[in-house]
Amino acid sequence: DMKVTQMPRYLIKRMGENVLLECGQDMSHETMYWYRQDPGLGLQLIYISYDVDSNSEGDIPKGYRVSRKKREHFSLILDSAKTNQTSVYFCASSLRQRQNTLYFGAGTRLSVL
Amino acid sequence: GMPVEQNPPALSLYEGADSGLRCNFSTTMKSVQWFQQNHRGRLITLFYLAQGTKENGRLKSTFNSKERYSTLHIKDAQLEDSGTYFCAAEDTNAYKVIFGKGTHLHVLP
């Protein structure tokens, strides 16, 4: 069963704390993505990873960094979280970068107080 | 304008009705995907199209790259079809997937 797993599902942090969002996939997909979803804005791409240690900024990378040390894992890190980073974060993967279906995780709801 | 424009922003229809959602693109896109986001927030892949038309049960989607649009038709709407539908198109030149803002669909009993 093809799956993208996100942990944790819910997270509450205080402003200035560090945040680590984890994503795993069991499909040996090359490409992985981090999006955030805010009301009225749809999904915005934060970072894309083409493979291990091959990451590229998306449309809104500021305030975020990523790590991909194994093909099946892609982490999103917020160093010193801000209140405007309160959002729902989605991880996705696709077999390759181009012309491939995106598979999404269930999302992580992050609240920064 | 927006690279991916979805219409309508919101739609209500009764059970059993048919309806269509549309995405217009400001530039030539290489492919399109349609997703349903259910009441739990989960994004479910409905279709991936590089061209032409695909059908799956009560759903049918068409992508016309040259005319810069894609449609999603829902036949015989059911309560569980309620949710937000997103189209996401792959930009030919920028090598990235761009999402529309979604259509909120409410199916009424």
C-alpha cells in the first residue's frame, strides 16, 4: 500500500522554539515536496527535493530549511518558529520530478503561539 | 493573472445532480492533477493527465494543453463528494507544480 507518512499530526510550539516536521514514503520516490496550506491561499511550495542532498527552494522558502539524508525521509525544519508559520504543512512525493502523480501525506497542523 | 485559476470558488448542488469544475491556465502546462480535500483535510489524488480525457466512476476529467484548461465533471453527486477540489498544473518551463486556490463543493441532501 503506497503511503506518505507525516509526523507529528498536530504540534503546538512557542515563538522562537525549533520545529522539526518529519515525512516518510515507502514508494522509493525520487522527488519529495513540502507545502503549506493557508485559508484563501491554497497550497504553496516551500521546498522540493530531487533526491538525497539535492534540494531546491520553492516559492516561500524563507524561514525554513530541509534535510534529505535518505531517499525515503524528508524533514522540514523551522529554526526559531514565528507566529506567521502557524499553518497546515503537507509533504508529498512523486516518482520523479516531472510528469508524475503527487502523493500527499495527511498533513501536520502546526500552531506557533 | 494567476497561473492557475479555478472556477467557481464555491459550489452547492443537490444529491444526484451533475456539475463541472474548471481550471484555466495563463500559460502552457505540461500536465494537470486533480485532488479532493475531504473533511479531515486529507488530499486525495483523483486524476493525473498529460493530455486528453480520463474517467473513473462518476468522475471525468479533461485536459487541453493547447487551449490552456482542464475540467472535472462530477456525475450523480453524492454527499461524500463534498470537500475542496484542487487542480495542480505542471509548468512546462519552470519545472514546478502550481496549485489553484480550490473549489469548495457542498453537496446537499
